[in-house]
Amino acid sequence: MAVWGRAIAVVALLAALAACEYTEEGEPPPSARPGSPSTVQPDVLLSGAAPDPETLKRAQRDLDRVSSSLGKVSPATVTKSVGGIAPSGIDPASQYGGMAASSRVDAGKYLFRTTCLGDQEAFLIVVHEGDPVAPRTIRCGEIDETDYKLAQGPVTIRLRGKTPGTGSAGGVHVLKVPGKP
């Protein structure tokens, strides 16, 4: 299949996935539930401009590298999400753009494994029960692992790159840390 054919197929798949992500308030989207496959949303395809074939290849290669570097989904996985993280070109300092995942967690300790490629850094924002929990800056090209102790309730994770239009990719893998018996 030609590169443009793949791009059209990916855009169609993303549109179908986006249509399925809406749930009642307080419920995590299907892709954020334990055991769900990771989601992939390359921002270069959603920017409105037709990307060149090399940009598409690089974006897909970066998405694949990010996904594999975050590790496989396991029984301890709460959510794993991979996608395009470039901020919107409208206002790079805004909260728009990037990728997000939501889930509901039990009280306990969680490991957030985060990485990004294609930009200098990304911003990790964890919102628990409506309150931001220690926003972090992640250096792209490295794996960042941070433990968070969370109470039971909804959690939303947003990962947003620094530079618009880069086609940057990133991801977050959240794992429940087992308690002592």
C-alpha cells in the first residue's frame, strides 16, 4: 500500500477510535482501562496539513520506539498510551495538543514510566481527583520513572511536547506497584 494510502487508513482508524473514546463523566475511556491495547495518535496526521512521506515514516518509527521502550502491558498495567505529543500551533504555551489518558485507580503506589522522541522535552501533568499532582518536565530520549502515591479515584495523564509541528511522539505506562504482603 502506498504511503498516502497508509496515511488515509491511519486517519480513518484514528477517527473511528476518537468516536469511541467518549464515555459518561467519571468513567475512563475504553483505551485507558486495564488490559486495553495502547493507543496511538500521531499528531502529524492531525495537524491539517498533508505530511510528507518521510515525516510519516519518522513519526511511525518514533511511535513504535516509544511503545517498545515503555515495556509490555502486564497484569500490573493500569494504562499505557502512546501518541503524538506536539502542542497545538495555536498557542504553544497552552494545554492543547499532546496526548492524554484517563483511568480510575485504587489507593496505592503507582509507577509512571514516561518517554518522548522528536522534541527536546515534554511536560507530564498528572491530575488526580481534579488536582494537579507534581507536574514534571521529561527530557526526550530518556526514560523517566516516577512513583506517585494516589488515593482511590479518577486520574488523567497528559503528556505535551514543547515545540509545535515537530511530529514528536511520547507515551506513558502506568503500573500498580505491589504492596508488601
